[in-house]
Amino acid sequence: MNQVYVDYDAAHNIVDSHRNLFWDGWTIVEWKATPDGFFKKNGVFRNNRWGVARRYEPGNNGWKVPVKYVGG
């Protein structure tokens, strides 16, 4: 998966523009509904549904997120 670093302002714009993303403190969380999320290590119950979550934590260069979320 191709990823790119984004700064604070870009990270906020990305989260605000995608319904499947949300903040958990300073971490961007990508959530995808799936019925077997209950059995997954990264399973998360959200909005009365099971799914899986991928977390993007900030580093020295900002948040490393998939290219699909960056305008293009």
C-alpha cells in the first residue's frame, strides 16, 4: 500500500472529508464495517456494527496515510 506523509492541516482535511475516518486523540483511525470484525485482533464495535480498524499515528514527519486519501 502506497503511503504519504501529511501535516496537521492536511490530516484534518482528510478526516473531515471521509466518513470512514475519525480521530482517537492524535491518531487517525480508518474503520471498515465487516461482520467478522468480532473475531479480528483489530476488531472495533462502532455505530452498532462490527468492523476492523487501522490506525495512523503521528510521527516526526506527520501522519503516514494511504495515498488514496490525499487529493489527486
